[in-house]
Amino acid sequence: MDVLSIASEVYPLVKTGGLADVAGALPGALRHHEVSMRTLVPGYPQVMASFRRGREIAHFHDLFGGPARLLAARTSGLDLIVIDAPHLYDRGGGIYVDDFGQDWLDNWARFAALSSVGAELARGLVEGYRPSIIHAHDWQAALAAAYVRFSGDTETRVVVTIHNLAFQGRFGSDIFAHLRLPAEAFTVDGVEYYGGVGFLKAGLRLADAITTVSPTYAREIRSPGAGMGLEGLLVERGADLHGILNGIDVEAWNPQSDPALAAGFAAANVKKRALNTRALADRFGLDDGPGPLFGLVSRLTWQKGIDLVAENIDWLVSLGGRLAVLGSGEPHLEAAIAQASVRHPGRVGFISGYDEVLSHLVQGGADVMLVPSRFEPCGLTQLYGLRYGAVPLVSRVGGLADTVIDANAAALDAGVATGLQFAPVESVALGEALQRATVLFAQPEVWARMQRRGMKTDVSWQKSAGQYAALYTDLIGEQ
């Protein structure tokens, strides 16, 4: 079975968030299910630099404003089709924003190009390659469903995956004339969305199947509180909406062999984690302490609940805890964390930015991994925490609720607890969870059992890849 994955980022080539991790790991996981997946990705500078030579398989005289070519390449275990279009992708700054943090004004063209090329590949653009399934990730690829449907292609099946419904790709109606879609596409049953153009909305309306990255998030987004204005459409398409949990690459995230750690360890010798805790404390300038070392690796945003963490830092320190924060984001939240590190030297450490290697050490050394998100489609941080014995403390939302078993009395007695949940997503509830974590940490045997149980949890792609393969098979069977 040939599937074309369309993604605006893919790990390890280019990454801003969990979408890249999924796009990078899923192709390898699907090989065990006899699914061949190639990934169509924009030719950003870091992507072009990842391979020496690519084989040209197609050429465009005018791809949304300039010439382009398609290159077939293999790198980092991925079969890629790269859109080499310098006028769209060869630029500094971020892949979505400029050096000032503002969205590129031509993002509509950059990702319409990505989507339209995917649809052309499905129609046989390249001799000898015609995927039967397009798997489009998030709004940047969702318009592929429109290009397939309005081209008259009745054979290709399209799956659109929502990684975060908050990002929808909404643009003014003035861009429609430049999308190279027929006039009839600008309707409520096509790309039109509140008078403008909605990339994700179009994908959700026109795809054969919709997936999102956890069962709980699939339920949440059908309600006004989490549906971000699309809940009506998602209720209407409820029979085609599937919640499939993300997994992680358990080879890249292996505490026994991870070179980022000061000491490798497994569930059977979890006490060796103490060497990583010491290394982590040194890296963040933290003193020894009686309480747990809390780790936080995140974008510092309201969605991630970082304001709730900032409000609880004094409380966390009073409980005997320490805090190591790695991340960047909203300036006022960065400032709040930085001020706390000055207020509590040796107890709170803050490193601004993102460092993939250091994030592994945080997972391998923190006693508790904080994930207090207001909404979280799936979340990968808590899965890394389970794998590395960093007990997750999470809000009871989305994929966090699906992957962490709360250490309430019943779960502890039954021997199934793997972390701590809190609800509602408010400051007081987080503070109570921090106290619960501190009390449990003071019981070494209870804590170690919870760590070992988490480390034995299956967080791989094995089960989830099977669910995707089954979905693809069902869609092909409907042809």
C-alpha cells in the first residue's frame, strides 16, 4: 500500500513541535504493516542540506510564483519528495514566521503549493508512482483534500490529521483567485469559511477520514469549549473522525543507550537515574534538596498552562521542590520564569530556547515532568517522561488524560498508577497536585514502583501504526 504523507515539518530534518515527531516516526512504524509511506516536504534550507543529491522527478515552470522542481531523496531513514522552490522556502527566519516572529505574508501560497503538489502526485505526476492514499497533516497540508476533490479525482483517498485545532490556516477571500481552484470550490462545502478561505476547514469538510491524536481530544473538539469554531462540522463528520494516540520513537528515546544522559538505566535499575538528576541539577545551577526535582520542557504559552506554573513556583519551592525549565515563548511568561530563578537561586533554573539534547537530560533526570496544558491534543512530553522514569504530572485533558493513570488511592492500591492528573486546569488544582507529588516522592518505594510501571508502559508506535494501517485499508476497500 502506497501512502503519501504531506507534512510541513519532519523530524529530524526540521521541527517546531510534535507534528514533526509524528511525521518522522510514522513511516518507519508503518513498514511493519506493509505500508510504504513517502513524505512530501517543503525544501527549506535545513531540508535541502540534509542530503547531498536528489533525483529530479518533476519540474514546474510556475509553482505559485516561480519555477520549482521535485527531488526524490532518502535521508535519516525517510523516503522524501522535496519541493525545491526557492521563492517559497529558501529564506531565513522560521519555517512559518520571519525573524520578528510574524507569520510570513505568503504562507497561504507556500502551503497551497505543498497541498497542490501532493494532489498532482496522486494523479500520476511522476511516472511509476501513484499513491492511493494522501495523509495530510494539519492546516498546512489540509488543502490537498480540496485539490483532489475539485480536480475530479475520485480514486485517491484523503486522510487529514488534526495535531492542534487552534491553528487553522485562515486567510482573506482575496487569495482564492490565486489558489488555482475552480469557482465552485468557494462555497461552504468547499474552502469558504466565514467569508474567507479556511485551509483546515476545507480539509475537514472534504477528506474521506479525519484523525486526531488521542481519543479524548477527538471527543473534546466536538464541543464548543474545544472545537475552536469547527465543532459543528466535526459533529457532522463524527462517523469519520478517529482518535488515534501518538507514539514515540523508542529507539531515539531509549534511556539505556541515550548519549545525552550521564548514565543509562532501565526499569530494573531505576536508581541509576540519580546520576542524571545530579547532572541536570548541575546544568541548571540547582542545589540539592529533599523534595522532587520538577522538569518543564515546553513552549512557554498560555495554552501550555505556563502561567499556572509561574503562579505556583513559590509554593513549589516551599514544598522543598526544585524546578528546571527549558523553553521559550510569550515574553511575559519567559520574564516570570526568569524572575523566579532570580528570586529562588539554586532552587529554580531557567534556560531559554530549545535544545533537543538537553531535553533528553531533563527527561532522564527530573523526578516529575510537568505538563499542565489547558488543552493538549496528545502531547509527547508525558510519553517521554513515562519512558524515562520522570513521573508525569498532567492536566486531565486530551491525550494527557488518555496516557497517564492518576495516582489516586484506588490506582495505587491496584498497582496501576503511572503519574498524577489534576482538574480543573486552574492554579489551585495544580498547586494541590504539586503537593501530592511531594508527598508521594517522600515514599521511595511507592515512587519507584510508579516509575518502573511508567517505564514499562508501551509508548511506541506499534499499536497506533496498526490503527492507521487498518484505516487506510478500510478506505481503499471503499473504492
